[in-house]
Amino acid sequence: MFIFISGPGLESTTVDDYTTAYKSGKFSPIDIAEQLLKDLQILNAKLNMICEYFPDQVRAQARASAARYAEAKALGPLDGVPIAMKDQLDIEGHRRRNGLEFCESGAAVEDCTITARCRAQGMIIVGVTNMHPKGMSCFGSNISVDHGMCRNPFNDKFYCGASSSGAGAIVASGIMPLAVGTDGGGSVRIPAGYCNLVGLFPSIGRAPQRGTSSVLFN
């Protein structure tokens, strides 16, 4: 697993910016969720960063997080922070496509370990990010009607790298500070470079593979 982290980009907002605003009462997770959904609808039409997102679930997760902050019972430093998962990771109730025109499986009966761990910290699981089919390219071209070509937020005439293209693009767009990708030969490192981001690479084997379709999962 790699995690994209916002760098000096378009509208760079850190995890700490979110949680500080929540604790101070300046914004609530509900405010952030509503703005995120509005921005995502506009930007995604241009950039194809995300191939599926879950407005009702995003709002429900935001309400739960806001209630915890109101009671001073946040689950930790990531509570209420939005995050997106690459289209190779299971999200309960949703189908995994692995960048293909068809679904590789039926609706997942449970989260993969990584999604579950993010959810346990109170993070808002927004949706599934675009990727090159099967993760086997560094460009990010995708003709699938469910995905489309993922564009670089800095210049939509250019690629944003691959195969974790949507994860890089969605963080670089400023919509959210974190996204999860996978990498076996540069699939996060390339988008991180193309999109002016940081890609965090844990030790090999540190991130459990249960519930993922990546054949080269780090």
C-alpha cells in the first residue's frame, strides 16, 4: 500500500487542517462532506479522478464523526478526514472493477483490511479512484465507460501517471488530503511525481492484502 499525501499543489490542505477546524468548531465534518461532494461533482466531470462515490454514505459517516467531535470523543487524529480507495480494494457493499469495464466480483461482503482500518479511525470513505486497467501501465489511459481517461489537475491535457492515477489526481486537486493506492513497479511513485505529491511507501508486507486484487501489492 502507498498513501498519497498532499504536497505544495493547487489547494493543499493537510490532515491537521481538517481536524484543527473540527476541534475549534470552525467547520464540522458535515460541512466538509457537503463541500467535497459539490466540488467532486464539478471536478470529476473534467478530470475523471473517481469512478464511483457514495454521497449518502459520505453524509452518514460525516454525521457520525460530527457527533463524536461534539462529545469530545473523536476516534483519533484522522476522524472525519476524507479518503478515497483505489479500484483494487474492497469496500463493503460495492463492486471492485480493477480498472476494467466489467466487475471482477459481486458486491463486497466486507471491507478489505485497509479500508476497515481507515474506517475504524473515523475516516470518511468517499469512493473508488480511477486506475489503469489491471494496474499494468504507467500512463493511466482507460477506455472503460466506468472510468475514462484520468487527467492531471495541473493541466488536463496531460496524464497524471499510473496506475494509481485517480488517487494522485484527487489529492492534487485539493479535494482531500489522502488517498490509498497500490504499487509494484511505480504505480504510486509515478503519479506522485506527476502530480507534485508525496507517496508514502510502508515496508513490504506491512499493509495486509486481504480484500484486494493487486497482484503486486505493497
